[in-house]
Amino acid sequence: MPIVSRFFGIIIRMYYDEHTPPHIHAEYQSKKAVFDFYGNIIRGNLNSRTATKLVREWIDISLTDLEEDWKLARGGKEIKKIEPLG
């Protein structure tokens, strides 16, 4: 699964052949969660309020890029890296 972004020990990935709704996979200290593009957790838990807050902030800032990557991934095309929080 391609890495879309990394920041503060958080890894964000997006699968190429995924189901809807549009979402990302976040990992922090071996904990995993799936977030929709509204920042809601679909499943999993990062077990860190701070990491969860940072992922949600990143989603808000990166929404346009995430939507573009989702379209690329659904079309089987290479997705682009998205700027990390920093």
C-alpha cells in the first residue's frame, strides 16, 4: 500500500483498489485506524488522542489532494505524495 505522507511518527497510506467511502489508513506506534475524508474513524484506533487529532488536522488541510489521489487510485494510476504537517 503506497505511503501518501509521513509526519510526527504517523504513516498515512492509501490502497489502489479500495472500496468506498473514500478513506485513508493511518498507523502510529503499530496501532492502525481507517479515517474517512471527514476525519471520522471508520475502524481501528491509534490509541493516541494527539495522533488522532493530527491525522484529522492533516485531512482537513489536505482534503483536495486526498480527493485527487482517491480518483487516481480508483483509476489504477499512481498516487501523489501529500505534504506532511510540519
